Amino acid sequence: MATLQISPHILRWAADQRGLSLDALVGLLGAPSKANDYKAGKLSVAQTEKLAQKTHIPFGYFFLETPPATIERSLPDLRQLPDHAPLSVNFFDTLDDVLRKQQWYQDYLRDQGAQPLPFVGKYAFHAQHAPAKVADDIRKTLNITEQNRQASKDYKAFYNLLSEGIESIGVLVFRSSIVKSNTKRGLSVDEFRGFAISDALAPAIFINGKDSEAAWIFTLAHELAHIWLGESGVSDVAPNQPNQVNLETYCNRIAAELLTPENEFIPAWEQNPKHFDLLSKKFKVSQLVIARRALDLRKIDWTTYQAIANASKNTSKSDGGSPFRSYPVRNSKRLTNAIVANAISGQTMLREAASLLNVRPETVLELGKRLGLR
């Protein structure tokens, strides 16, 4: 078996990329007695392929002398659930994918002469504006009304209404339950429910599609609050203790006021106290959101809230449906339109467009047809 000489610098970089020690990395190959040889870079082709497969790092990277330039992962970890799972390679690969798309879109917007979006960072967290004030500004910007909420037949319809409105003002909204287009690499709700990347030109929100449809709505509103505050971060949208004051609690309160305005919620509650299911359907949010709102407004106690929270840990099924409907959802409809249009016009290479959307070049052309771009 021929032995290759892999740069130890690359092996240390590969370990760092996946949050492993060098010993843990070479431990993936077994044969502990050869660990020192492995750490020195003495690997066979099959062993190198195994490391590439285990770490999800491209095989060719292992033959570089120095680590490749990578996008800096600077997203603050704001998760608060005490039992959350460590962020895995699936999360970081998803984050890198979104950052790569966002970078392309930033360049695209600059070429178009786009101006900064006025709502990004409009209300600084440290200023502690009333959550209702921030929520009202979001509501007016998106033109959300009780009428269009009631016209949504179910949770998914209301989520679609919100996400389309959010994209129409310039925020990219991604939703997926898998890494890129790999159905064998599912995302975990135990790790995160969503994240927001604040940017003056191209803010982005990612929703973990593994969560329930009702939960998507609150996560979307929570991450949008992050954009209005100009604060990036990865969230689990935790059930916070009463009277806590931190960024995640503040975003929760903004989201709750956006989705269940106090002037609508109190009359509805008084008419149907503790009818969580009925109120959930009325406001098109999960029973957990109803319970959170009731807790904030002192309609229920913490014990009742915890009982609802513990019973609400359900997740959705896979994306399903036609892949041509799911591609724009996974990649942001706004971004997909821009990439496909640029590829068809010849401004972006077809191969680059396919790579950005994690599809084949012929799929980009078919998407162009279906989107009416060719």
C-alpha cells in the first residue's frame, strides 16, 4: 500500500475545522499503534479518503501545503437551552454555505448600486426600546395585519406569507432540514433552530426545517428581531426564565409582540383562557408561543408554561415535494432568482451558479424556465 506524505499543517487545520484534537482526528482511522505516523502525515490514499469522508473536507484539500483560505466563522453562539447539543460539522457546513451565498449576493448588490437597508440595526439592543415599539416598526414595514394572518389557512401558509414579505424588503430567508442538497446529512433541532446574519446590504436568516411548521414562524420572527437590532447569532429560541434580560429574551419578546399583539391577545385569552390549541390556531403560532405570551402577560405561572414547553418538542418531516419547489426555499427565493437570472444572462458562469445553489448546471436552466427567466 503506497504511503503519501500529507502536510501535518493540513491535518491540524482539518482537526480545527471540525472541532477535534489532532489525536481525535487520526483516531478516526483506528490502529492506535500507528497514530504517530498518521500525525506525521504518513497516510495511504484509502486512509486520506476516509478522513475526507469522515470530516466532510474535500479530498483535494489534504494535498495542499498550507490550509486554504476559508470564510471566518464569527457568528455568536447565543443558545441558552442547558441541554443543547454541541454545534456539529453539519451546522458549520450549513453556515459556511449561507455565508458563501451571502458574499455573492453582497457583490451582486454592489454592482447594482444598492443602498444599505434602513431597518438593519435600527434599534440598538443596549438602548432597550420597548419590545412593542420594535415589533410595531417590523409589522408596519412588512404590512402584517390581522386580516392577512386570518386569511392564512394554516401555519405553513402564514410562514410563507411572512417569509415572502421579509424577502420582499431585502432579507434573504433560507429554510432547510439538510446540509446543502445532501439528504443523508440532516440538521438537528437539538443543536439550533435558526440563525441570523446581520448585514447592511444583505441580511440573512436561516430556519432549521427539521423543526415543526408552527415553530418556524416564531423562529423567523425571532431572527428578524435580530436583524432589526443589528445582532448576528445562532439561536435555540429557549424558554427563558421570567425577568431575564438578555439579547435572546429581548428578541423573544419582540417576536411575541409581533405575532401575538397584546391588544389582540388579551381579549382572545379572556374569551378562551388556557385554550392553548384554539389560540394557537387563531394566531397561527405554536402552543408554546401562546404559553410564552400568556406568561409574559401574567396569565399563567412558570410551572404551567414549563408543562407546555415540555410537551411541545415535536419536529417536522423532511422538506418533501418537488425538488424544484424546494431549491428556492433552501437557497432563498430572492437569492435563487438573482443567481439564475445572472447565469442565464451570462454574467455568472453556469457552473458557478450551480455550485452556489448546490445543484447541477442543467438544474439551473430548468429553474430558469420554471421561474419564467428564459
